[in-house]
Amino acid sequence: MLLAEGLGLPLWPERGTQFAIDYDWLFIYILVVTTAAGLLVYAGLTFLCFKYAKKPGGKSARILGSHKLELLWTIIPTAFFLSFFVFGLPIFDAATHPPADAPEIFVVGKQWMWKIQHPNGVREINELHLQQDVAVKVTGTSEDVIHDFGIPAFRNKIDVVPGRYVTTWYKPTKVTKAGEPYHIFCDQYCGQGHSQMVGKVHVLSREDYQDWLAGHKTDNAGAPGDRPTDGTAAWHGQQLFFKMQCINCHNNVYDADSVNSSNRAPNLEGLFGSQVPVEGGKTVPADGSYIRESIRNPMAKVHVGWKPIMPAFPRAQLSEEELGQLVAYIQYLKKGKLPKRTSQDAAPVGAPTQGPSLGEGSPAVPPPPAPKNPNPPAPAPTPKGAN
């Protein structure tokens, strides 16, 4: 096996859990025993074919049977089959009984995607993020037809069936490398798009996993489309950031000649954790308390170089939960993560696709209808004899 792997020809898929290792050893043991038994049978058959071949003038001896021989070829295979059972029983038992304290992740199969939700509400589609050395219980079902949620690196697959909930569990032991995730496949034919029903598993260290749960897509940081993880506090904070028009002043457009230049307040990228100079010659740390105070009472500590024009947001306008979500989003905003004021998201399904653009990356919209003429021209006179 080592020679094959050295030549770039691995015999086994990558093993990402202890169960995968135990499963492979059981598979190897059964493979060796059955291969040896098969070779022994074929070798004996070949030997006996030549030994007892019909010869000229010869006469075959009458064989009445042997109880000892029959017991021998009954007991030996039975012993091997029992060894398969003894070897496999604890592996099966471990695979079907998740730890009682394992957090539960829900997986829903739908033609042709996997929808995944974590215990804290974080949602993913065709991706699964797990923490190294932490067991998780997976509960699956289907919205339409039978699918099969399979992860080869974990040596685990389970049918997800409409109207039923099925469970399994994983405890990944190896952190996946950047750009080399484990794969998710649907192992049950489910229709025309079956081959496209795939996904990725990212196993992260404890620090990276907590960072990801906080809303940071650490597996794709800084790349186009990088955004807070769906369902996290930072994700909700981003919705509020646009809903409350914070982006109108706190944006990353600095070109004075640009029609979109309206940055009347500091760019919040990389603000969290930095030192902020405020009026009065002081410097304060940009932590959660400072950001909360700056939203509730922006005149308390005014950033040097900026006019005190930000309005206050009392609890009547912004609840404590929403305030915490905004703080989480500002903490998420590292350099380059703040979207442009002109949205670069894909157009909604059914949105118009023809007409002038609203700006870079904005969905195209049709032009407004031409205004009606308040003084329409008089109708032409009807020629005589036309009637």
C-alpha cells in the first residue's frame, strides 16, 4: 500500500474519522480472508482435476464421503464468518449510537442540493463545516424523493427518505487543507440532476471553527462573494447595515469625482480591535463597548477628523438584539469585506434582464414609460366619401 501511495496511486480514499480507519481494517481483513479462501478453493479444484482425470483403462474409485472432511469444511468457514461478526459488531454499534451530548445538525435533501442547518441557526447549502475532534449528530430527511447523504472520507452514507428522520454521526479527526475539502455525494439515483448533487466538508481547528461560527467564511476569506455565514449574528447585522442605510455614510468609496462618493463617516473595515483617536486628544480601543456607545450616543466619543453628524439610535429604533448583531457585523468587517454601495449580488429570480444598468453589478431594469403628452394632436379630418 505504501508503494502504491508513493507512486501516486492510493489504494484507499482519505480517512477523516476513526470510524473510517476501523472500517478499513475490517474491510481489509474480510478481503484477505475471502481472497485466500477463494485462491485455496481454486487451487484445490485445479489439483483435483488433474489428479482424478480420467485415464485410459482406469476406473474411478467409489467415494462414499467423510464425516471428518464435512465437519472440517463446515467448522472452518463458520469460524471465519463468526470472526467477521465479532470484528464488525463494535464498529456497527459505534456507528449507530451517537454520543448523548453531541450537537445535532439537520440535513435536508432536495433535488438537487443539500440544505444544512447547525444548532445555532447557521445555514449552509452543499457545504458542511465541522470542528476537529468534536462529535456531531446528523439528522436527515428529504423533501421530495429518496436521496443518500454520503461522505466517502468518513466511510459513512445514509438514506434520507421523505416523511422520515434518520440519524448518523461523525467525529472528524483531521483538519482539511485549504482547497482540499472532503466530498459529499448523493449515493442514490434521484433524477436528472443526480450527478450534480454534491457538496464539500470543511474540517476546521477549534479557533477557525469558532471564527466561522461568528460569521467569517474562513475557507474563502477575501474572495469574491465572501460574506457573513448565513444565519449568524453577523449575517443579520449585515441586513441591518443596509436596511438602516449605514452604508450611505460608512462606505469604502473615496474617489471625490465618483458619483457614489458619500463617505461622510469612517470606513468600518478593520475597525474592531484597533485604536481610535477621539476628540480631546484621547485614544480608545474599538471594542464592543465602544461600538455600542457610538451607536446609542455617537456624540460621546467623536472620531478625530470626522464631523459629528451621526444620529443616535435609541432602543425604540434599535433593539438590544439588533445592536448586538450590528456589533457582530462590524467585528466581521476585515479589510476588503465591506460591499460597495452598488450591490454586486445576483439579480433575484424573475428580475428584468434588459435595459440600462443602475451601476456596477446592479441588476438591469427596463426604462420608465414615456410621459403622456398633455396636448395630443387633433385627429386628421376624414376625407369625403370615405364612409
